[in-house]
Amino acid sequence: MDMRIDAARVESILELARGTDGKRLDSILDRAEALKGLSPEDTAALLATDSPRHIERMFRIAGRIKEAIYGERVVMFAPLYVSDHCVNKCEYCGYSCGNKFTRRRLTMEEIRAEAEILERMGHKRLALEAGEDPVNCPIEYILEAIGAIYGMKVGSGEIRRVNVNIAATTEENYRKLHETGIGTYILFQETYHEPTYTRLHQSGPKKDFNYHLTAFDRAMRSGIDDVGGGVLFGLYDWRFEVLALMLHNRHLDETFGAGFHTISMPRLCQAQGMDMSSYRVLSDGDFKRVVSAVRIAVPYTGMIISTRESPAMRKELIKLGVSQISGGSSVEVGGYASRENGGEQFEVAYSRPALDVIRWLMDEDLVPSFCTACYRRGRTGDRFMSLAKSGNIKNVCLPNALMTLCEYMMDYGDDSFRTQADALIHKNLAKIENAVMRELTRENIEKIKRGGRDLFV
């Protein structure tokens, strides 16, 4: 059966959780430290509490879970917006068809130019983004764009994995996407609260709540086994959204053997034609609770934050559970070429060049990772999750992160960067517990320094 949201059940679980006493909260957090995830009822209890002691303990446990599973790795990616044509009228979105501006769809030549710029930044993983318009941005255009990106190679640069964030579509179209070799199919539910969803989506195909909600069922039936969910926090009560998101994850896990590969954590921000005063904007404190609760509830799911967050907030959220961030990002169609040529860039909270972001991560003793190995080794869907839940995924993730960082430093770093990166690599080599894997990683790093590329395990 496809996904359904029983709003009354979600509200009931949240209401019952409001009476959770301190003893039970301590018991829930004790179990959370075992990295087994949480039931919806336990998650609701953590979302409901206002106890400073328990909230602080949540933060500590989320940080320990992040460290135990992901270590110091932070995966790097960049968004690539190819079209802002959209037929949906969504109250909170700058692409809404009700907003009047000159729409644009990149040509294949322009897409290659954008990919070339990203490759020269050192990116290996992209998230392809587009509005919904069957006439101006049909599935054939998206498929051609993916092929154009995969066909690009500039010097040592290449995009090894294209994740795709496009509108809910048919099983036939998902099969076509799968056949192009995409990584993760990403779709935000925006809000799981149907009355709010209906009010905010005034017209267009996206107005169909259930069709949007069941998109991952169609995608996974069509062969796409890595899917990424998310909501836009601020459209409705964040406690309801987190719990519904966890129920959606449980449905996918029970139905297809794998829940969300990633969960994106965007907070509502100002867009064209939008009145922010009518929304439930999250405070930094509440947003940290959201990130911590999700990390505790689904320990093995990747968590993504975007350019919406400031450097200071990114730093805190990485410690609480975030495992993927963008670097050097542009959030407008053709934005990379426009920025390079001195044009206007859409204002984002975090617009530092990719190299600066990577330096910042290393200054924080974190390991920037450009790894795409799991996709190419077939470690996706239930195969990835079984490896992750066994605790063995870290035996390949850290080695691959170090090899890709070495590749990056050799191709894009100056002498100062190489010195810093090399020290970080050798420090983390010692953290690879398996002696055989540690030696293989050391050997591959030496091969990369001598000119080898794209080595992974």
C-alpha cells in the first residue's frame, strides 16, 4: 500500500507525548545512545519536552551518534538549477507561476558550462534542480541534461553522481531517470499537514497532496532505491512535521527495505511575493532540536543543510547530526556562469567559494568528502542500510573520504592547502580500525599523489 498520512494519529501521538515524565525521557535517551533509532511515540516525547536538561542531553547524544556513525566526515555537493519555469502556484516559493519575472531554461551548452565551472571547483556530486513545467521542462529535457553533465570532463574534474530534485512524476518517468544512472531522487513534501498543504498550493499539479506524498513509492517501484525526503520547516508546526517525516521513513523501510537515504533540513526563508509574517518561522533553538531529534530517530540517514543557514549555524548543526553541505553554491538558473562573469547572484546566507568552505571544514578538524563510491559499488537502498546498521559502513566511508580529499588537494589546492589537508589525512588514517583497509588506503593515497585518480573501496 502506498504512503498515507493519518493526521489524527500524528496529533494524538503528539498530544499523549506532552505528559511524558522525566523518568521516561531518561529511559528513551538511554535507548537512543544504543544507535537503534526510536519509535514514533519515543520521538514524539523528545519533540514535546521543554526540559532544558533533557534537551541538552538530546544535543549531546545526537552529537555522539553523529561521531559514531559519520566520524569527522562531511560530504560536499553543489546544486545546479537548470530551469525556473513552473506551472504551480505555491505561496511560499519564488518559482510560483504567480510571480512575474523572465523565466529561463538552460540550453545543453549552458548546462555544460555550469558543470564545467563546478568541476573546476572540485565538485564530484551535484543536485540537479528544476521547477515543474511539462511543456518548458519535460522529462526528456531533464534526461538530456543529466547526460550532458555526465558527459563533461574538464582536466581532472568530473561529475561522478547527479542527484535529482524534480517534481513528483509517473513510474514510467522514474524508470527513465533510473536508467540514466542518477544517484538519489530528492523530493520535499513541504508540509505533511494536508489542510496547510492544500492552502499553500493554490493551483497546478503539485496541489494534489496524495500524488506528491506517494511519489517515493512510485520511484522505488521503478528501480530508484535511494530517495531523499524533507519538509520546509516553518510552513506548519515543526513537531508534527518531524513525526510525520519519521512515519514516512518507517513506511518506506517496511515496504521497500530502506527508508530515506537522506533527509534535507531547509528552513523557510524569504521568497518573491511572500509575506513571512504568516508563517511559523523556527528559532535557532527549535531548529537545533529538530536536527537532534531526527539524528537520534534515524541514526543512519544522511542529513543535509543548504545555503539557507549561516556559517555559525552550519557549524552547530554539523555537530548535532548534519552530514552533507553544499559549497560555493548558486541558487539561480545559470548562476555559476553569471557569478563568474560578474552578474547578480541570488542572495544566500552562505555564499563563500567552495575552496573557502573546504578550508573552513578542515579548520574545524572535519574531513571534506567528495565520495560517490557507494553508488558505483552498488551499496544503495537496502544494501546500504544493512551495511550501515551493522556498523560496517564506516569501514569504507572514512577511507573513501580521505582518498577523495587527497585527490582534491592535488588538483585544486595550493601549497598551504596541501600541507593542511595532508596533515588531516594522516591524522585520520590512524582512525581506520581495520589494518588491511588502513594499509590499502595509505597505498591508494600515495598512488593519487603520483597521479592516480578515482580510487575507492
